[in-house]
Amino acid sequence: MSPMKITILVLYAVLAALALTQSASAVGIWSLRILVILAIAHTVEMVVFFKACQRAGGSLGGHLFNVFLFGVFHMREIKNAGGEA
């Protein structure tokens, strides 16, 4: 796993922790809003990159899950690995 993907996972964990532990404060509310916005944006990316994920070979579900979590960073890895993106 690339350092960028690890950084993104840590960011998600921090946002989720803030949303859960500080739910009554502005920080917690904004953390949850950011997570929801990211989920919507990455869902749109899954639709946009669906055919590229099909052409990349391997597990389509795995590619779509990675696009949902990491977005264009996963597509860059597919492109750099020689898959079609």
C-alpha cells in the first residue's frame, strides 16, 4: 500500500473519531459532513471509472472498493502498473 493511501486511511480514521467523540461540537459536525461529502464524491468516481476498472483486470469489486476509498490515487496506481485507466 502506498504512503498516500495510508495517509488517506489515517485521515478517515481521524475524521471518524472526531465525528464520534465530538458529535455535539462544531468539529464533530464538520468531520461528519466532510466524510459524507467524500463518500458522495467517491461514489461518483466509482461510476466515472467503472469501465477503466473493468479493463484493468483483476477483481472488479476490489478495484471499485479501492476507488471508493482512494479515488484518483487508485486509478493512478492502475495506470502506473500498466493497466488501462
